[in-house]
Amino acid sequence: MTRGRIALAAALIAVALVEALAITLVILVPEKRAYWLIAGLTMPILWSGAELMRRNDDSLRLAVAYAATIMAVCEAFAIARGLGVIAPDDESFALRFLGIACGLVIVFYANLAPKKAACVDPASPDAGRKQAMQRYSGWVLFLAGLANTAIWALAPIKQAALWSMVPIAAALGLIALHIVSSRAAPGERA
Amino acid sequence: MSSVFKAIADPTRRRVLALLRARPMSAGELADHFEVSKPTMSAHFTVLREAGLIDAAKNGKSIIYQLKMSVLEEALMGLAQTVGLDLTGAAPPEGKEETL
């Protein structure tokens, strides 16, 4: 069993648990529209996840597993709020969680970027420059993702959304600068 | 993951990876930097390729290797370099001579 298949199976179990809880609540408290919505939204995730398990695309399975997990946790938060486990006006915890999850997505894909993007023709004259560019982008986005995650985890929630954008914007700016400078002096970089 | 650890545990293989940071190189170019036999170098390349740290592409008669490391793998290699991790007892390709 591949890594993607295991991750997707685990995510689908979490989604199925949320779906079972939502359906139970729909039966018990049919007047609450939120439970209907959660039960209805979760069904296509389960169906598409099950469909994806049969296909031969592990990287897609990993990405969908991550997305399904985030959705399952968000829906679990919504149910917990509906049941009064989380105060109805307290959105900070869910917001913080989502911010951290998004930061970790950046870290995950930035980590793999230099490896997955290593499809430069190694015989081409500027292969060294392209490879250096890929490595630089991966590192900068990886560190920016870590900073983004740390801000969402530690900063005051009211400022976190704004502050968390700073490392990402800085990373994109640095990458753009690096592209411009490496094109200006291709010989020096290769 | 253990194949990655095995690959970066050896200083020769770490040096190969460090050389490939600059640009993709042919097997011959890389071998010129080391005083080891070609079969030994070839075995080192195989270990690195099996660990998914380098990619090989044929260009005419020569094979060109290029780096294929994730950020964490590079960081791990940097750490191994810094602390001087040397597990050569376990790492060299089996049954191969180390010098000419």
C-alpha cells in the first residue's frame, strides 16, 4: 500500500466519522440547517475520495487527503460549536487552526518543489542556473511557510492574518528578484 | 527514508551531492574529482539514485547526473556535513574497493 493510499484512507475515515456524526445530528435535531449542510457537503468528499483510491495517482491522493482532513476538522469544529462544546462566538481557534494548516501546506509543497521540479534538461547550457533557481525558490518558500505557520500559531489572532502574509510576500519578492538578477547575469550563476 | 540516511552517511557521496549543487555533471566529470575507481563511483551513483537524491539522463555516450533533493534532504545533508557524520563502515557500496 502506497503512502498516498494510506494517507487518503486515514483522511476518509476521519471524513466518514464526521459524516456519521452529522447524519446522526440531522436525525436528532432536524431543524438545525448547519447539520444538513455538513452532511450534504461531506458526502461528495467521501465519494470522490473513494473513487481516487482506485486510480493510480499517488501525488493527487496525498493532496486530496490533506484537503479532506482540513475539511473534516473544519466540519468537526462547526459541529462542536453547534453542540456548544466551543463557544458560538469564538472563532479564533478554528481560524488559527486553518492558518496553521495552510502554512503547513506551503511548507510541504515548498519542501518537495526542488525535487519534483528537477525536470530541467541536464544537458542544456543553463541547466545549472535553472537548478539553482529551483533550489532557491524551494528554500525561500519553505522558510516563509515555516514563518507563516509560526505567526498563525503564536501571534495575536487579530493581527495574524495580516502578519502571516508578510513572509509569503517577502518570499515571492525575493524569488522575483532572484529571477531578474539571474537572467541579467546568467553566466555567473551557472 | 533509511536509503536517504545511508546515501548521505558516506563522505564521498556527500561530496558528489555538493558538486552537483553547482550544476548537472557527467559521470566522468564527477569521477575526476575523486581518487576512486570508476566501478566504485558507479556504485556510489547507484546508491544516490536509489535514494532518489539524484537523477540520471543519457546524453549521447555519457550519463549526466543532476541533483534531485528536497529542502529537508538538503538540510539533513548540511547537518551531516556540519557534524561530520561518517558512517563509512556501513555506507560504501558492497564489495567495492575504495581506492585505486
